Amino acid sequence: MTRTARPRRFLMCRPTHFEVSYAINPWMDPAKPVDTGLAVAQWERLYELYVDLGHRVDLIDPLPGLPDMVYAANGATVVDGKVLGARFRNAERAAEGPAYLEWFRAHGFTTHDPVHVNEGEGDLLLTGTHLLAGRGFRSVSAGHAEAQEFLGRPVIGLDLVDPRFYHLDTALSVLDDDQVMYYPGAFSAGSREVLRRLFPDAVLVAEADAAVFGLNLMSDGLNVVLPEAATGVAARLRERGFRPIGVDLSELFKGGGSVKCCTLHIRETA
């Protein structure tokens, strides 16, 4: 099966101020020590890998007091050059949305300041035909409707039921156009049926791989960057003609994020 890599444009944020000082998801434990220097080194390896693969990576300045700002994917959703800002459910992250939106405004993008809760690409994933939208723990249906109205893409709401997979991008990944992979146990019965009908050829992932954030990955159509611990996902990707590249983001995993969480996809054209 022939796959083609396509250059992407990403926005990332160096984890200069990364720490786990509060707990807003099941993976965060303030009692566990965090090595910020190691987090920065692991992040830099991801950044350098993207550059080596031919992608453009822009950087937003990290702000003191926002340790989760490294999870850039949550900062906005960009489709056809239009930027839907994020509005976070938790007060600890509330200031991240305006910070990311200001970066996009300063760089000439058309932006929308959201009224309803949505947590960026954490819960809004674009396929070739739909915008898949997670809800249940963070983003809400009203935010999905707002996204559809502003971005002009049909939205499919999906209910998340396992708190370990609190964002859609921890339970489902888009590999290329309408090719997806997901962990069925993260979704309600009705949402599993919706996914089965929309994506009958989807790759289904086992709980063990989902639990190491094996679905929190970034694909360029050929190369798939993912957590190195997700060996089962890597094997399934090879079977489908993709080229998996494992990375170690174990320190950033302590905050409940991995590859995709650190990577905001800037889609400038349709």
C-alpha cells in the first residue's frame, strides 16, 4: 500500500514552565516528582523530528504560571486558515485560550473567540469529510455547534465514557483523510456504532496501547509519530503501510499528554 507524506505546519510550545502542581485528569499526580529539564529535552527531540521530516514548526512563547501550555493542541482548532479559539473547562487552564488566540491574531489569521467550552484539537479532530467532536469530560455540545457554524464543517459528536481518555485525541487519531484508529472502550455504545458506520475499515486499538497514549499521535500521511511504548499500535500501522516513529515523552505524560497534545496542526487552506 502506497502512502505519501505531506508537509504540515505545526505550532508548539516549549515546556519551560512545565510542572504538575494540580490534578485535572486521572494521569496528573502533584505528589510525583517532575523533571522539567527532562521534559524540555524530550520535547526538543519531538520538535527536531518534525523539522527533520520536512514540517514547518512555529513556536509560541510559554507563559509563567501556565504549566500545561506545552499541550498546544488544546489551544485552538485551525481549519482552512480560520482559527476557533479554545475555552477551557478548568480554571487552571483558562488563560491559555486567549494566549493562543492572540498568537494567531498577531500572525494574520481569521479568529473566533468562543462562547462555549471547547478544548481545541483535544476534542476536535478533522477527517476528510467530518469534524469529529468529543464530549463528556471537557468540551460540550454547544461548543460543537459553535465549531460547525464558524468552521463550516459537519460535526459528528462522540461521547467519551472513560475518564482516562478525557479528550478525543487520547482515544482516536486521524491517520489520513478518512482513515482513523481508535480504542472502542473509550466511547459510549452509540458512539461506537457511529464510528463503525463512518469508518468500517478503522484500525481498532487494544486498551494496553491506548493506556500509554498510543492514539495521541501525529500522522503526515506516511510517517506516524507516536509514543514508543505503544508497540501494538506501531505494528498495526506497519500493516497498513504507515511508517511509525516512536518517541519518548514520558515526562510530559505525567501531565496527561503526549505527541498530539504537544502539536497544534495549522491548516491554512482547504
